[in-house]
Amino acid sequence: MNKLGGSDYETARDRLRTVMIAAAIACVGSLLTPQSFLSLKLFLTIATILLFVTMLFIIVRGCRCPHCGKIIFMGALSATHCPRCKRSLTTGKKQKKSKR
């Protein structure tokens, strides 16, 4: 479900940020867990892998330009304009060309 007044891209970006933080916490927890707690270490490692797969799924399904449909993989958290059609991902307005 989309947040009130937000686009699908913004919702996917927020979900991606949440899953990315959870994956980082699980990864650090797995690294810092001593060998004596092997079952916890294994659980955290598997959780990290599943969270990374979930991140890829969110990027492929939700981090798309709402206008041209291009998947925005690199820089999905910081992108404001689509690299292909140069439209704003939130408002849909065309990006003005810079005069160089």
C-alpha cells in the first residue's frame, strides 16, 4: 500500500531503505556473534542473504520510473530524475536542460 500522497517509487524507496538497514544489522550481528553460538550465527547469515534477495526483488518490482518503466538500480535511494526520460520521479515534470 502506498503512503498517502506518495508515488509507487517513493514507497519502494522507503521499503528498500528499511530492508537495507535490517540487512546491515543482521550482517553485523552475524560477524560479531562468537563461534560458540553457531545456530544464531547461521540464522543471522541466512537472514542477511534473504534480506539481500528481498532488496533485489524490491528494486526490480518497485524502483521503476513511473513514466518510461526503466529500472533504477544504481542510486535508487538518491535518484530524483529518471536517467532515461529525464522526468521527475515524484512530480513527473521534465527536467530542464542545463546550458553549458
